[in-house]
Amino acid sequence: MADVAAPPPPPPPPQETEELPPPEPPLAEPPREHAPAEQGELPPAEPAPPAAAAVAMTTAVESELLEKAPPAHEEVVVSVDATKKPEPPAEPRKVTQPFASFKEESNKVADLSDPERNALEELKQLFQEALNSNTFFSKQAPEQEPETGDASVSAGEASIWGIPLLKDERTDVVLLKFLRARDFKVKDAFVMLRSTVRWRKDFSIDAFVDEDLGDDLEKVVFMHGHDREGHPVCYNVYGEFQNKEVYQKTFADEEKRAKFLRWRVQFLERSIRKLDFNPGGTCTIFQVSDLKNSPGPGKRELRIATKQALQMLQDNYPEFVAKQVFINVPWWYLAFYAMVSPFLTHRTKSKFVFASPSRTVETLFKYISPEQVPVQYGGLSVDYCDCDPEFTVSDPATEMTVKPGTKQIVEIMIYEKCVITWELRVVGWEVSYGAEFVPNTGGYSINIQKPKKMSPADEPVAHGTFKVSELGKVLLTVDNPTSKKKKLLYRFKIDLLGD
């Protein structure tokens, strides 16, 4: 999981390295050649086309969203029973993708193939023998003569990411990461493991995990919510480095870059230690990289910091990425990626998904439910430290599509006296929103929210509350007069009134 919090400048030219990372993904995986090809919202071409072809590819994708003449205005009504717990609709999220996507492998020993299970046992035995002979920190290859000295480590001291090795079944999960990073080549995996543990000791990782290194970069990298499969989500907001003061404070000289690297490692370690390393548990992170207003490829200081961070993460944090989703992707990023794509392993590319600005929300909702997505990215989730919201990520949202030239009405049927509270969002707004209560007795209605044309400048989420003193239904109406389909999100809760 290379989740470096810095914009993506291009790496060195292809001829200078055997395998190029893309323009600074948040975490790159070590090479593994036989994995499936990439699946992405904007798949790269293979072999790499010239930059102009990548621009054309972007244009072609954007052309799918060109406005069409709206059909005759129609009305769609959806009825919901307020006595039943709201559930997200089973609306399919289909995106045409020609490449096979990365599928996370099981970390249960019982699910391994016989060769994989044998490799795991061999690596455990090799590791145990190295500890017993005090050669784990030796620089010799496993088959060479033992070397003793002060650099040895006992079995009781051998740990990584807060997991004591050879103590319980969590060791299997840890060792499988190194084996998969080295294509189940046991000796290569052992060398990588030994190098990582030695680096962690030299870098004093465990000593500074709990240190206060400041929160200057909390808007650059932050954890928020989980994806649909339960992986914690890490957001990397590269546009924050457009602020010259933030950029200079982070990358201006070697000392500042070293401090940034130390902060980044601490953030990563803290995130990893919240994962469940038990077999069958969640032990990878879902990465979202926001490239909106990302600095271009001409920042020298950034290139240096990026190279250092990527190398460190590739060498010492294997198999921590569940998926890498790049959002608000500019054309120049796609152009460069198209050129370097053939130099990446299929396994690395299979974890990448690219979304242009117009498809950012759609892509995020495909992998993360709306109630888990931060408000600034089109979802409903807010910072619980700054307010006391009526709803939390535990309250599911219903997601609907409002077609062009269509009025969507959500009927919430009320069968008991209560106070109903709801929140509603139309991504991008540019629609009219209103709410009313219609009693079962008929003949009249009560305006709760007069129809109002909502603009992108309005608050992203509309809230409403109504005390129901007689049975009836609450109507939430969204009128979409535009020629674009709109994404509608809503959820509600009921508090019953006493007699």
C-alpha cells in the first residue's frame, strides 16, 4: 500500500529503470508478474500510445456525458414504508471495463493451494531457524554461514506492525504478504522480511508511533469510513500542495522532506495497527487519491520526496492495497500513465481505477456506500468531531438515479404518530427540491419545504423534520429539468410519539 501523501510527478524515463511506478500512486506493490490485467474506469492502452492518444481517450470518455435533449417531463413515484428500516436499493452499478480486476486473495491457510501452503511452512521454518541461530539480522543469504553479533534478535523481540511473529496464527497473515510480494519464492520473501525488520529497527518505528509529530498535514491524508467490503479508506488530497506555504513547509529542503517522511510512516503505521491480522480479517486499505488541482510534474522537491517515499513503501509495506482509486484525474496524468503503463506489472495495474472529474462520484459510490463517503466527495458522511449529526455511517442511505426531464417523488408512508427526520442530497444539485405532508383523510396537504431551485452553491445536504400528528405520507420531490441524469441520496429516521 503505497499511500504517500504527495502529488504525482512523473518518475524517471523508462530507460532508467526496469519497472516504473505510475506518477506517484499512494502505495505501490512489489513486482508480481502473473497477476491479472488492470480493471479501471479509464483503462490504459497497451502498448502505450503517445500522449495525444491518451488525451483522445479522455475526450472519448467525457463525450459519453455530453448533454442530450431531455425527454418529455414525467413523474416517477417511489413508495417507502416508514415502519421498515430503510435499505439501499439493489441498483446495479455496471461500468464497462475490458480488463480483469484484482481480486484480493484469501489469507486463510485452508484456502491456499498445496504449493502455497508448503511455501508458507518453509518460510516459517526458515525464519525460526534464523532466530535460533542469531542470524536474522545477518547480511548473508539464508544458505550462507551463520553470523553472530549484537544485531541478533530473539523470537520474543521479533514483531512487525505490532504483531509478534511466531506467536499465533496472525504470523501466517503477515508472512503471506511477503510471499505474495515475491511470487511465493521463499528465499526472496525471507530476504525481504529480514530487510524490512532490520529497516524498522534502524528507523525506530515502534519508538515513534505514539509521538506527537503535529497535525499540519491532516487535510492532506486522512482515514474516513470503509468501503463496501469493509476495508478502511484512506484519502490522499494532492491539491492541498497548491498552497505555497504548505508546499515549502513540507518539501523545501532535505530536513523538511525527512520530517514529512517520518510523519507519513507514522500515519501509515497507526492505520495498519487498526487492521485485523487474524485469518479472514481485513488487513488491507482502500486508497483514494484526489488529483484535483494537483501540482504538475515540474516540482523538483516533490519528485525527490516521492522517489524516497515510494522506494521505502515498496520495500517495507507489501500487499497493503485493496484498491487504488484515482479521482478528478486530469488529462496530463492519463497521458503520462498511458506511456508508462507497459512498464508496470499486471498485478499493480489491476488495482488501479481512474475516474475523470465528471465520473468521480459515480466511481466512489461503486466501491464505497454514500453514507461512508465524505460530503466533499458527494456523499453524506460528515466529520463527527465538528458537529452532532442526526445520522451516522450506521444509517444506510438510499441511492437513486433521477433521469433527465423527470420529477422523482419519494413517498414515505407514516402509520404512527411520530417525528420524522430526513436528509437528502442531489449530487451537483441544479434541481428543484420540495417536501410536503399529505394526510390520509385527503383534501389538503401541508408544505414542509416549498419547492426551491437548488444550486451547487447551496449546502450539499438538505435536512428536514416534521411532527406527524395524523397518519399519511411525506412526499420528498426532486424535479430535474436538466438534460443530465442526477444522483439522488436520501435517508430518514422515525421517533415515535408517546400517547
